[in-house]
Amino acid sequence: MNLQGDFEGLTLASILQLLCNDQKTGVLTVTSDAEESRVFFDQGTIVYASASLKEARLGSLMRADGVISADQLQKCLALAKEEKMHLGKILVDKGYISLETLKKYNTKQVEAILYNLLFWKKGRFEYKDAKLNLKGMIITQLNPMKLILEASRRIDELSVLQKYISSDRIVFKMSGKMQSKEEIKLNANEWRILSLIDGTRTVRQIIDESGYDEFAVYKIFFSVISSGLIEQKEELNSPADPQADDDYSAILIVFNDILTAIRKNIVDELGDRSYSLFEESKSGLADEYKRLLKDYHPDNHSQANLKSIVSVLEAMDRMKDPKEFLIAGFTEYCGRVLEKVGGILGVQPLIKILEDIEKVLGYVRKYQAGSKEKTKIVNDMKHALDHIQSKFKTEAGGRSRGGIFSIFS
């Protein structure tokens, strides 16, 4: 059987139900924008699922729940790639988790992928009958109808939560009403989300960094808002929104997110020096880029940064393409900052920073589909990071393009 076409709304749930009722064995592939998920059926039962999104993966779920540490995850991911083995088997062999824990989180991973899938409003699907090779795999046994009912409940509840949190571009900050940690009664998941609310991250960034699914994060946000612990700081312009020719805020948001990812990784190690490092990195820039970034700093308020950038660009009235110039200037600046960080802290901290930058650009790819500026930012940053690879590969032990530096390929 070969079934394919476009879906919208609840059509996807009907397709899952059909494959279940007909006791199909095969693979359903679903795509929407830049995302892709695959669902594996064995005689009408869902036994496995995979997704392109990093936050839906097994390691992210266990890391988010504190089952494994970031260091353990990073080491096992590298080993799994090197030896071409499943991450779960590596974690069990190393003694970081038990087989029962792996089975539990394998099921959670599949459920997270499917719930996310059923939230998609439209896309394309293709089902093909196929013999599944399940040998050596840890499979699950999920009833599609139970998943569909739970997903429907979540969709209804999420629509209510989104009335209080109207956009995933909103930035929240601590309200200042918190007296002491002992007085606050929060569970581990709520503390995890609260720790990410710093007055700079958007709701979407917190969802991506936490590893939790969208529904869970929105519920936690509603809980801490209701408790008076956080309040809205600002709402950033959406990168997906059409921009006027003289509006540079979308570009600035992306690069500020990249530089903020760098800053949060170095502030504990460098302290006050982390602030001056961003200023020192401007010294090697071309004169026109120094002028562009003279009053810019990632710690400044977003509107102050935007105002300083716009004033410089407006003064350059004979410039052919101001947006291209802006992207080129920030790309060179990011490269200078990364070189300086790598020179001070070494290769390992630099690798962690590159992973965080990859998350930022992953968000850009997802929410700026078809944007000329998006394509240029991603491509230019790839070239900048290729230069970083060349500069630091000796320190990294002759690391090849298959290593962490290939994340933008």
C-alpha cells in the first residue's frame, strides 16, 4: 500500500487511525516546512518514531530531566557517532542509565515526537508498506487512538494557555516579588524553566533549550505567571514577519541571539572580563564595521542597539544594500569574538558555544523559510565557522570536518 498527499488540521489523526485499524506494517513520513518525522508501524501498533528536531531526541529528554549530565551526553554522542552505535546503548554500556530507564525514555521520546506531529496544522504525508528490521532495537507499543485523544486534549488546553502567552517571541523576566527559594514551592521541571528565564530569552528559545515539549513549557509558564514570579519584559519582532526595507530588527535579533549564546557560555569563566571581550573584539574589524558596531553590545537593550545601528546605516546614504552590509559586519564581528574566546578558553568551551549557535541558526531555518536574509546569515556564518575550524583544528587534535565543526554543513 502506498498512501500520500497533503494534510490539514485533524486529517493526520485520521491517517494514523486508518493505519492502526488496517493493522499496517510500514513507515509513515510526515513533513511540514523544514521539519520531518517518521512513524514506524508493526501490525497497526506504533513501535518507533524519529524526528529531525534536536529537542525531540532521546538525549535531550534525559538531559532535561537531569537523568544524565551535559558532559555525559556530549561524550556519549561523540562515541555513538564515532562507533556508529545507538546513543541509548552507549549510555547503558557506560553505566549512566539502566535498561529500564532507557525503555522508559524511549517511549517518552516517541510520545513527544507524535504529540508534536499532531500539533502540525498542515504539511505532506507519505505511507509505504515495508518490512521492519527491529532486531536489536528497543521498541515501544503505543496505541494510536490513545495518543490522538491525548493530543486533542493538549491542543484544546494549549489554545487556552496561548490567550495568556500570545506569542513565542515574548521575553519574560523575574518580577522581583520572589522573597527566597525556600518560600517557592515548584517541582523540578518548573525550576528548570524558571532558571532559563533571564530577561533575554524568548519563550521559543526557552522551549528549544529546555528540551521539553511546547505544551509542557506553556503550562509551566502559565503556572509561574499565575504565581507572580515572572512578568513580560517585551515582545520581539518575529523573524517570520515581512520587514520593511528600512527595518533591520529581524537581522539584529538573530545576531544578538548568537552573541548572547556566546556570552552565557563565558560569563562564569571570565566574569567582568566577558563584557570587555565584546568591545575588544571590535579592534580587528574593518573601519566601516567598527563604525557600524561602535555603540552595539549584546548586553544593551534591544531597542538601544537597534537605534544605534539604524542611525549609522542611515548616515551611509549611498550604500547599495544596507542589509547585506549589516549581515557582513555582524558575521565578521561574531568570528572575531569566537576567535578571542577560543584563544582564551581553549577548544572544548568553544565546541559548546558552537553547539548553542547551531540551535540559534536551527531556529532561523525553521521560522524564516524563504527569507533572503536568512539564507545569507546561515551561509555567511558557515564560512565564518569554517575559518574558526581551520584556526583551531590543531588544538582540537586534528579534528576533521566530520567533527563538531561540521554542524553547519
